Amino acid sequence: MQSADSQKPPKRPRRDGSPRTPPNTPPADTERSPSPDLHLDHRTWGPEQVCSFLRDCGFSDSGLLERCREKKITGSILPFLDESLLEDLGISSYGKRIKLLNNIQQLDQTHVYTMKVINDPIHGHIEFHPLLIRIIDTPQFQRLRYIKQLGGGYYVFPGASHNRFEHSLGVGYLAGRLVRELSEKQPELQISERDMLCVQIAGLCHDLGHGPFSHMFDGRFIPLARPDVKWTWLYKGRPKEKSFLYEIVANKRNGIDVDKWDYFARDCHHLGIQNNFDYKRFIKFARVCEVDDRKHICTREKEVGNLYDMFHTRNSLHRRAYQHKVGNIIDTMITDAFLEADPYIEITGTEGKKYHISTAIDDMEAFTKLTDNIFLEILYSADPKLDAARAILKKIECRNLYKFVGETQPIGQIKIKRENYESLPKGVASAKPSDMVLEPELKAEDFVVDVINMDYGMEDKNPIDHVRFYCKSEPSQAIMITKNQVSQFLPEVFAEQLIRVYCKKTDKRSLYAAQQHFVHWCLINDFTKPQDGDIVAPLITPRKLEWNYTDPAQSPAHTREASKFRVQLFPDDSV
């Protein structure tokens, strides 16, 4: 009886008559050193790895190998070698050329089976190169499974339970789609497979620095716990002619990048909000053009309206979700709890050294252990040193939150500067109406003042002014499109400041007193009238003339410059 192996039909010989052997099976009479890194995708090979591949295929001629080194033949070039190019390299025999081309074809077939497929709820079945999988499977990347994408927003939107892990996968995938589209559409850009992998790695790793509860950690906690720390990123690694690659993941030029495309789609899916931007159109129309002696990613002129819609979508998401008044105050309460717990939490880092929540960012091993789980560690701890922090987190669990008092805005172009944020609670506390008896007495520490800068991603600038377009008739010529060429309905200003005030005391008498303080504070600083001002402070709003016109056109604020009657918020007018 024959064995299973003996029943298999023999492998069909190649067209040149040579046996069909794997490309890394050396002839018996050939002696050489082991092939370096040929287990990786051939598109990442350098000239030396290509030479090893040629030797494995039986092409051991030293002249051929030297010519491959001189011409810098890389793995990404192998699929594009035709018979004439092979002849230039010194492979003159028709049979040998066919043999090598067959081996190269086998490489591409092998590549298909090494890609890993992940079923993503947003983008469907997405593929990742084995090298990217090795990065995904590191403890540092897996840590992102335990960091909520929207931080405290999960306490407001029950569906927003997604994490930085799946968002990072999505960004890595979209980065690959865009860079590959550019490569296939414009081969003259000479985007190598190595470039493509590096862009995807950047997409995968762009959020590795996020701490617990995402932006709460780096936007609220760290600035208070360690005001001296400044985090910056360096853009280096590619020459000037490939600088456009840095616009794919995090576009500092105009904010149009795959990071936004993924979180638009993913966050809207989990928040239950409609996403009105289709990134697939941008990818189809994207191409690289020369702009001021540098290459930049541009799009068709007919897409300008869609890009304005994209930034409007971003602004809408901030208003409805990312800057939700309850989500923000929960982030503030978690920040307060972490600040209270920071001196007493110990995280073991490299060589057993101990770190706190605020100092774990200085050590990779300690930071890898720092996730949203720190919330539960404090909440369930029996350590009396954590009593103050635990009390704050219990209030969150029981929905006993700091109370929202009201929202206002500065009038005109004057904005509150970041260095003055700390003095705002004191200003609200001191704005007690002199002719009203209010109990209890409120102090600065009873108030939280949250200043929110809303914009289109570039402060007060119009991001579309930094986008370049091309026309169908001349796809290599970059042009600028001004706002008045698009629509009269577009915004006149692209940034505004919202000021929200909360009270830490939650009883009715304290909240009533806080509302009177707040409305009077808005009045004396010439902020906008709170929307509920007439209801919560009916004795204060009549005191300001322009707050009492039913027809806004009759208000003196519409006939005089606001700066002529604005009261200074700070003595040195440094707002």
C-alpha cells in the first residue's frame, strides 16, 4: 500500500524543463551563506537580499550579482523586470530569463497567502502585511485595547465603548489605501514598498502616546500635573521629494488626513450620529502636484465643497460629542481624582523603578501598564491615602456630577489666553452681585471654568486656504480656490471660544447662587448673554441695556464697536 506522499502527482516541470523547486532551495552543488531575511515580504528586500534570492534560484554568477548591486535592484523592482531588463543585467539565455520570471511570479503568489485579514466593522475585511502584524502583536500596541477612544464620552453615549486599538488599525489601513493609490496613479513618484510600509506603520502607531481616557490625560491631567512637559514630534526620514508622505497620517499643512477619516466614520458609528463625509472620493481624486517647489497631495477642484463639508462635520462632532458639557465635566472630575491619587499610585517600570501616574510617561515599561484600568484601581482600593480620589470617582459612578451653571462667549475678536485660564474661577467667585443676599458664600475652588476653542482645525485660519487643487484638463498644475469662489453660505470666521462654568457644590441653594455669580460675571465682562439668563437670573439681566432688546437689530451692540464699551476682563488687557 502506497503512503499518502507517494500518491501525490509529481510537480509539473517549468517551461524551460527545470524542476519546479521552491525559490529558496539551493542546488546541491552550490555553497553559500544563509539567505538574509528572505522570510520577509520580497517588496521590502534591499539589493543584498535580491542577490541572495538570485543565488537561491541558481543564478550564482558573480558578474550578475555585482550588476544588481550597482543598479540597486530591490525587491520592489523584481515584479517589473522584463526580458529586456534581464538581458541588460547579463541574463542572455531565454530559458534562464523564463526561469527567473517564474520564480518572481511565485513570490507574488506566496505574498497573497501571508497577508492577515481582519474583519473591521467600519472598513470591512482589511489586510495587513506580516510586518505590521508583528507591530500590532506587541504589548505596547495591545495596550490600546484598554484606552477608550472618547474618554469620558462613554458616560454620555452608551455606544461609545470603542478603543484606540481598533481606531489605530483603521488609520493604518486607510494610510495604506491612500499611499498605494498615489503609487499606482503616479509611478513617477517612485513610492517604494518600503515607503508604503512606513506610512502604514505611522498610521498604526500614531496614538501609542495616549494615556488613560485619551485626550483627558494629555490635554487636562499632564498640563496640570507636569506643566513643564512639552511633547513634540520630529518629521524626518524621507527626502524633500517625498515630503508629501507626511501629509497622509497627520497633515499639519491643512488637516486633511486619514486619522480624521477613520474617527469620523468610527465615532459616528458608535455615537449614533450620521457621517456625511465620504473619504473614498478623496482617495480616488488624490494626486501629488508641485506647490512652491515642494510636492503636496492635491485633489480635484470639484471636491472643494466636499472638503468644506468635511470640516463642518468635524465641527459638528465636537459640538455634539467631543465637547459635550457632561462628557467634559466627567473628564474634569477624573482629572481631579488622578491629581489626588498621583502621589500614592506606584507603577513598576524598568529595573523595578517606581513611577507615579504623571511620571510613567518617562518610562516605556511603566507607561505600557498605564491604561483606563487605573480608574478601577483607585475606585476599588482600600488605601486610605486614596480616599479623596476614590470619593470623586464614586460620584461619577453614582452620577453625582459637578453641576453645569451656564455657557457664554467673548464678544468680537478678543479671546481668553491660556495663561489666564487659572484665574477665571476666582473671577466668577468675586462676581457676586452686591445688592443680592446669596447663601452660601461661594469661593474660587467651588467653580470649574472650562474654556473650549472651537475651530476648523487650524485656529482662526481657513484650512481650505492651505489646500491645492487641480483641474481635469491640467492634472499636474496646482491651483488655489478662495472661499468666495465656492459659496456665499460659507462661514466668515473659523474659530470661536466657548466658556462653560460648573459648580462643585450640588445643592439647590449653591446652584442658584452660582447662577447669579455667573450671569453677573458675563455682564461685567461683556460676554454674550447666557441663553437661559432671563430665567435663572431675572434680577440681573435687565441691568445690561443691550441684553434687553427683543429685536437684535435694535441693540446698541449692532451700532457701536464692541471694543468701545467692553469692560476689561484683566487689568492689563491681556486676554
